Amino acid sequence: MIRLPKSVLSFGAIAAAVGVFALTVPRAAHAVAAALVLVTNTTANPAITQSTTSQAVQLVNLSNLGYVGLSGPSYFYVSAQATTSYSVPGNQSLVITDIDIDTTGCGAGPQNIGLGVEISGVDYGRNFLVPTNATTHFSYRSGIVFAPGSVPTLVGTCSGAQVAVNGYLTAN
């Protein structure tokens, strides 16, 4: 029988410990490697570069206060207490992601509601044909963009329609 010296046994014990440690290292190494991943920020694939607290400040919720203009555009307001219509800040764009149209109390038949920007008396934007006496939700994940300084407007066939839009502001 061959007797091994204590130094060889100690070396073997250390080698075994290192082997066990090596089996657990890939998880830790993967976590470290994941923390070192670089994100490329392109226009095709933008990366979020702000904290969530500053993003929440940029959320925008607007309503028309229950009036859609039949003879001309009506406007959006930030709250029922607002006295001036909403205008997109000059250094940002408004991206609308959700629209809710409530036609309760409108006349018979489908209602045509237009959302856009009035330029020289003509409303440019999107038209929505919605049923009467219902609330209809539209969702646009890529968003409907309003340029800096523009004033979102509504036109339609029901003066009592209530329209709420939700979105966010983004840098140009």
C-alpha cells in the first residue's frame, strides 16, 4: 500500500475545493458579465436613459371637458380647472398612446370624432368612427406624435362626446 504524504493530501483537498468552487463560478461570472453589457442607443432601438422618477414626470393626461366642436375645433385641457388649452412644450414632442372616447348622450348612429392639429382652419389628424352611447378605447403603442408647440384639437359630430388622451413627452 502506498502512503501519501500530508502535503499531497492537502493539495488534493484544496484542488477538490477549487473544483467545487469552479462549478458555482459560472453563475457568478455570468452575473458579472451581464452587468458589463453595453447598450447601443439608436433611433431604431432607443434605450431608456432616464430614471423612472423623471419618466413619470413626463406623463400627460388630457381631456376635452365634454365638448367636441361641431363648427370648429375644441381643445384639450390638463384638468377641469384649467383655463387655457394644452399646447405641447416647444422643446418636446407629445406622443399619445391611448385614447378613450365616450359618446354617451350623443345622437343616434355612429359618431365621427377627429383628433389632430388645426392648421389654417383645416384639421389634420386621425378620424375615429365610434358607436353612440359607448366608451371606445384606442391603443397606439408606437404612439401618435404631436410636434413641439402644436395644439391638439378635436372636431366631431357629437358636441357631448368626452375624449381623454394619455401619452408622454419626449425630447426632440
